[in-house]
Amino acid sequence: MKRLNFTLDDSTVELLNKLSEKYYKGNKSQTVRAALESLAARQGHDGWVISGYTPLKIDHDVNCHTCGSEQSEGNVLFKPVFEKGNSPNAIEHIPTEEWVECQTCIEK
């Protein structure tokens, strides 16, 4: 378990309180986790979360997954490392396409 310190605006705090009371017996951590997993699912990850990147020297021309920029053979790009979340559909929905990111996109 790790404590994070960040600031939320008043309306976000109110929403977090409402959702945690309604669905998670007041457990705000569980509420935030469910919200993040829901966001990942809506982004096409369905329970998979990118936990990091590994550098990869590409051996053919390819496009960055996020911005679509053309990348030439020999460039060093970054391949995402996926971590399974709690979604029951995660195993069936891990991305199968070639997925590399340019340095600009992973820094955003």
C-alpha cells in the first residue's frame, strides 16, 4: 500500500464521496481504482493498464500507436508493458496489434 498526496477540486471530492458511499461502503481507494479500471476499459484496454515501457530498436518501418508518426527502421521506440487489472474480460482483450510509442508520446 502506498499513500499518494494530491489535490482534488471541491466538486471532484463531492463526487468521490457520493460514489464511494453508494457503491463501495465509503472506501475511496476502491472507488478510485474502479474509476481507473473503467477508464482503461473505455480506452480499449478492458482491464489492462500500461505499467511501463521497454525500449525496442525496430527492424522495420512502423507508426507510433498514439500520434501515428512514421518511424524508420533502426529507431529506438518504446513497447508498452501491460499489467492485468481486475476486469473479467482482460485476458480476451489484451492488445494483439503491434504497439510501439515514440519518445514524445510516452513523455506526455
